[in-house]
Amino acid sequence: MSCDEEETLPRGSQLLLNPNLSLYPDSVFPWTPSNPDRIQNGVSREEFVSGNRSLYIENPNRTVANASHWTQTYTGPMPAPGSTLELVAFVKGENIQDLTAGGRVFIALKVFPMIKTESVATAVFDFQGDVDWVLLKATLENFPEEAENIQVTLNMPTLTLGKVYFDEINLTVK
């Protein structure tokens, strides 16, 4: 085995820390929220798929146009070039209302440096109103050789009202 092969991750490797948000008693570390004005990023102990909590983003105000997200960045050993990454997350919505033509809740993974647009994968949660837990999956094929880090985001776009929950967030080498 060459040195490069030893430093890459095997298939089945889970890259995110704290995927069910229950690893630490009082923290969802290393998940970090964006903090736009008047949009609430928080942690729920009432709504979750597994563990004992979930992340949420809430915008109750029609006059707030900001987007918001939760982020985790992976900087450890990278998957082998050409491999596939799969991001999955459970998502739940309460009173979701899209005030635009096409703004939707989504999960995303981005590989940096971004050499080409193929270094991004997203999965859109296309719904309005109330929706119970649904599994979203985003797949990135042909992992780039020049990758230095991978960023995962859980997103509520601009001009979206309601509350969206995220839980069981996993990024796996396939």
C-alpha cells in the first residue's frame, strides 16, 4: 500500500462528529449556527429522531428576508479521489411557507478548495406547511484529489417562514 492510500479513508467511514447531537450533555459541538438578525437557530429537546435533541432554524416574521444555516467542517483525512460521499439528514417542518418562487430548505456538502462546480451536492426539502420527519440524501460522486476540507450545511433560505428541524446528520464515504 502506498503512503497516499494509507492516508485516505475507507468506504463506510462516517466523517461528521456528533451526528445525533447527543454526544455532549450541554452542547451540539462542533455544529455552529449562522446568526442573522431575527432568525432563531436553536436546539430542541422536544423534537428529535434519535438521541435527545435536534437542531432547528425558525423564522416567524414575514418581514425578515435573511437566510440561516448550521455548519460543520470536516478537516481530517480525506476520502480517496474518485470515491463517493453521501450526506443524509432527517428534516421536519412546521408551518413552512416559501415567500419566493423556489426558495426551499436544503442540506448541502461542499468540498474546498472548490476547483469545479462538481464539488457541491445538495438535497432539497420541497414542501409547504407541516411535514413529519423525512430523510434527505445528497450524493457527491468523483471526490476531488485536491480536497482540503468538507463543509456540511443545513439551510433555511431567504424569505422562508416557519420552523425546520434537523437530526441524524451523517456524511459517509461510499
